[in-house]
Amino acid sequence: ICSSGFQPVEDMFQQLLIERSIDIAVGAQLDVIGRIVGQRRDGLDDETFRRYCRANVSAHRSKGTVEDLLRVIDLVIFDDAATYVVTRSDPATVTVTVVGVGITDPLAAVTFTFLRRAAAVGVRLVLEYGNAIPLFTFDIGPGFDVGHLASALDH
């Protein structure tokens, strides 16, 4: 008899905890999570905004390793057909190439921003991508699969 009055309050607190989860939050609750992690919504739908919030958290937790860069880019691009090639070169340069999917220039700019946050301090980051999937590529060495459709962002 005494505990029956507390059940609605407990249910309300349980719902509040669940709705504050990044996996379940929608709308205004997701906006609050975005403010906490420092991610602006900028008109994004809930699913994209949720991925960007996760990418932002991953970028801030990054130690600049290749695995960290791959985790961040996968959260932003979010396409099973995409693969990523990370190449290190001197002096302190990391090139990340998006293969298998074409991405738009705005998505590439967002991806580059997240990757810059995740990269180690002092590392020059280059993002290579194409706006369209090529009809064919030669697999005999560098140069043949890079053309006027390919782009790069460089810091």
C-alpha cells in the first residue's frame, strides 16, 4: 500500500533516464545532448545529428591513432559500401582516402572537420574522395584511378 504511490514517480524517472540516452533521444532531448557534447544541429535530421554527436565525442576522445580516425570517419560517412585507406607519409602526414562511394563536397567538409579534431597535434591531414563512383578503375598503381572527379581536402 505504501509503495503504490511511488510507482508513477519511479516510472517518470525511468522514462527521463531513457529519453536522455543518445540512442533513444529525439528532437529537443537530442538537442540537449548535442549542446552537452558541443555539436550544433544546423538543420540535421535526428539520425544524422545523432551520428555527428557520436563522431564529435569520438573525435574528442581520440588519441590520433589510425583506429580512432577510422571510427570517426565511419560515423560520419555511415555507408556499408565505403572503405577507407589510411596512408602515412613523412613529414607527419596522414592521408585518408574514401573508396567505394562518392560523397558530396559538404559531407567531405564535415568529415574533414571531424578528422582534424581526431588527428594528433602537428599532423597534416589529407582527405581524398570522389564525388561520383567511377565506372572503372585501373588497379595497376597510383595515378590511374585519380581524375577530375577526385577531390582532396588538405590542411
